Amino acid sequence: MLDPALETDSKPASKLEKINRVFNRVTSELFGEGGVAVVVTRQTVLVYFGLTLFLAVLLTLRRVDAVATPQFWAEDGTLIFRNSVLLNSWDFLSTSVYGFPYLLPKLIGLFARPFGFEAAPLVYSLAANVFVALLIATFSLPHFKHLVKSDILRIVFCIVVVCLPNSDELIGAAINIGWYIGIWAVLTAFMILPRSRVGLIGLALVHVICLYSSPSAIIIAPIWFVRLLRGFLRRDKAEWTFALVILATIGSLFLVTGDFGSNLDQSKAAFSVVAMLNFLVTRVISELIVGNFGILVLDGLFGPFIGYIVTLLGLVGLFYLLRVARYKGALISLAFGGVILSSMILTFVGRKSLNETGAVLGDVFIAGSGRYFLLGNAIFFLVILFSLDRLPLSRLKVTLVSVVLGVILLALSQSFLLPVRPDTHWPQYARQIPAALDPTTHQPLVIPIQPVDPPWYIRFNTDLTLARPVALP
């Protein structure tokens, strides 16, 4: 007669147990094994900060005029700088910008105060570059090895992100750090969490600051809900507690903002799948493969549908890489493909005017602000890296990695150096600000800043009321 314990063990697994096993297998591939501490060595720290410095230099080189002729960009001047001058610290931090907190740009504004009016644009620009570099360099840490095992490929990803197209108005602008925070937030949603209490508290604090600085970070809510569920099922207190903090932070943003600042777009256009696909294939995928200039040249030669052809060829190539890798990483690729699609849907729901712009395929090549597609550019490149990283080690892998990265770097080189902005002579206006702030002089001051078309101004009036921008972003 069989031992009852053996009889129990030999029973077929229930449907619930099978679902739990599949869930554990899937989440382990996406988020790494739970409860495993990642070893951080002295070399890890040196690589992280060395890469941060390199990325900050790259960002500065892309927009050298931000250092040569420092000047404010849009809301950095009209709202962040001006309010930092007129308001006390608490009122400044509690004032919303277009209905959203934008906490990190405000902290930069406070940091820049002691440097004076003339140096303010330079401090804003350099601080923005440093923060972006610190965030993006995070992917070089070993907490992401389950996604991309190769340290070199993870570093390549970080370099590519700061060189992406669609970043003309982003680099050196404190108000636009949020678009890079969106990339960082997606990446950290998949990272292996630190196991120490100090590490978890520090990471949670950074998340709170960053989430209160980027409306695009809302996209990570479903991912952290899955991690919350996994933490409960595995009885991993660190994971479910951390996930709960992130979800609570996002929930508090709903209470504070109501709509994450999306009510600025007054367009009544309905959501359009066609418009979204037009932008997806042209601005997200095609521009990464052939570059800004390349897609415009191809459009002139073959017509606007060339974006769909380039995208099709790119997806066929990606499928080939997955096949050579025996479909390892296919699950992760699908998950991040879902992130791209989700970001596009949220963009076109929140910015209804894009549905009008994208209705005509030919207009997509030159219309629509590029910042909305930066996250898609970055994640699509990451999907490519998943496939390259999982190729079996051979000469074929070396060849494929070299060819694919060579093509993408060639495409990125077309837009590495950003156009030089016309000088608005900030220093001479900055020297007049003290007089404009003196109520006894009654000297109003209007300062031109970037962009100049349409024109933006910082206005210091005699009543010192809060400025209103002359154009929406």
C-alpha cells in the first residue's frame, strides 16, 4: 500500500496551481527571481557614475548652445524661473504647472536661486542633463541582468537613449525631464528590487519625486499591480510593500491633479487608430531605423507609405533575431511591445490634437511634437537588444550585433547635433530683473526666451502677478 503522503504528492495539479505556476514563471522572467539580493560591487558603482558623467557630456554636446549662450526654454522661464523669483519656497513648490506638480523642475529652480539671475539658465540646463544622465545610467546596474545579461549592451542602451531623435526641445530643459523619467520609470518597474531597507526606502523616495514630475509615468501602474500580486502570492513583503507605495503615489496624483494635466488640449478630435498607427510606424519605429533625415528622404523618393514598409522590414528582422535566439526573450519583447502600444494610446487619448495631425500620413513626417514618441523610440530599441542579447554565442551573433547597432547608430548620427537656437541675449535682460522687482521703480520687463517661433516671454509686471505663457507646449 502506498504512503498517503506519496499519494497526495502524485495528485494532478489543480487549475489554480497550474495558473500560479505559469504566473510565477512569467513574472520571474519579467521581474527576476524574487528574494534574491543583487551583488553591488565597487566596480558597479564606478561604472554607474562614470557612465552618468559620459551621458551628461553627450547631452551637453548635443546642445552646445545651452552652454555657449544659456537661455531659458518655454516653461523653464515663464513658470519655473519666474515663480521661483516671485514666490517663497513653499508657495513655489505647491503651485501647479498646467495642473501637474512637476516637482523635480521646481527643485532645480530652488537649487539655482543662489547662483543669481544671469547664471540661472545655465544652471537649469546643466542640472537637467545631470538628472537625465543619473536616471538613464540606472539601466547599467546588475538589477537589470535578467532583461539584458550583457553589461556592454545595457551600457549601449543608455548611450542610445540620450542620442535618440525627437529630443530637440527636451535636452537641457528642466521642465522636460519628465519624458526621460517615463523611460526610467518603465525600466525600474521591471528591475530586481534591492533587498536592504535603506535601498528600498531610497528607491521609493526617488520614485515619489520622479512620479510627481512626469505625467507619462502613469503607464507603469498596471506593471506594479502585477508585482503587488506577485509579492502577495510569494509572501515577499519587500516587493508587495514597495509596489503598494508606488501605486499609492500614482493614486495620490489622481487626487491632486484629477487628469494628470491632460486638460490643456482643447481639441475635440476623437481617438483615431489610424492616426496612432501613422505616428507609430513613422516617428517611433522608422525614425529609429533610418533616422530623421533618412525617413524624409525616403518619403520624398517613394511616398509617405514608406514608413510602413520600413516598419515591416524592421519587424521581419526582429522576428529573424528571435528565431535565431530560439524565441528566448519573446515574452519580454511582447511585454515591452505592450508598453509601447499603451504609451501611444495614452498619448492620443490625452493629446487629442495628435489625432487630427496624424490623420494625413504625409503630415506625420514633419508634424507633431517629437517628445511624445521618445518613450516608444527607447523601448523599441530595448526590444531589439533583448533579441540580440539572447543570440547563441557565435560569429553570427557578433555579425548581427555589429550590423544592427551600426545601422541604428548611423541613423542616430543624423540628429545628434541639435540646431543652434538664436540668441535672445538673456544676460542683458537678467541684469534688469532687480529693477523690475523693485515696486518703487514701476519698471515692467518683458524678456524674450526660447522658442522664438511662436514667441515666448517672461513678464515681470508692476503688480508682480503670475505670468501666463503666450503659447501652449
